[in-house]
Amino acid sequence: MVLDTALRITYGKRDQSPLTEREIECLFWCGEGKTSSDTAVILGIAETTVNFHLVKAVKKLGATNRSNAILIAGMAGLLQPQLNGAEIEDEISPNSQFNDQG
């Protein structure tokens, strides 16, 4: 609550995030346990670019490190990325031979 209020006072309306969409995506995937390398593959960008966005997010949020930035952004409700361009592989193919019929 206090963090949310502080962010609204500092950055204006709640829906105006201090972070770019790419910074949010990078924080989101790292918060899901993905490494910078994994995140780069998912987003189709270079690992150095992922790290660049994470460093920018840490500074913008006044965090001490990326884990702290993920916590701050998550508590403020900022980690809701648009996942339109993400490439995600499912472990079970939609063409799987498994079905519910016995």
C-alpha cells in the first residue's frame, strides 16, 4: 500500500509506469525464474540487451539489485507484460497422442 501510494505520487497515475514495456518484460521473465539468457531467447533479443533493461529498471525503481527490483515492481502491480511477441514452447505438443479417452 505505501509503495503503491509512493509510486502514484512520484510517477502520476497508477497506469503510467516508470518502466518501459521492455523493462517490464525483462523483470517479469526474471521473476519467473528465467536467466538473462532464457529471457533473451523468449523475447528474441540479445542477452546484453536484457541486462541493459534490467539495470535501467533497477535504477528507475531505486532498487539494490534485480531481485529487489522484481519485488518492488511486483508489489506495485507493474509486472503485467504484454506477451504478444513472446515465443514459448510447451512441453506437451498440441498434437500429442495423449487424450482423455481410455
